Amino acid sequence: MSKIFSSAKELKEGKYVIIEDIPCRIVNIDSSKPGKHGAAKMRVRKLSRMRQRARKPK
């Protein structure tokens, strides 16, 4: 199996990704526009493929 690195803009709901060596399915993506003092941000909600529950960020 090979790893393919992509940017956050290429993620879509329903696709599978590997985060910290754990396969996850993307459930929801929220993005915010860049503000006066910062960059744009994306929040990705994902479900662990093994346990079928949401992954908590570290």
C-alpha cells in the first residue's frame, strides 16, 4: 500500500483517510475564511474505521 499526501482542500465527505496510522472516514468538513490576523482554518470530523466512533484530536 502506498501513501498519497494531499492538501486539506482536496478532502471530501465520505472519503477515507489515514490519520495517525488509523483509517478514518470523513463525516463533516467546516471551513472558515481568513480573518484580519490569521489564516483560513478547516475542521474535519471523522469516524474511526475500526471502532466506528469519532476520533478525538490530541
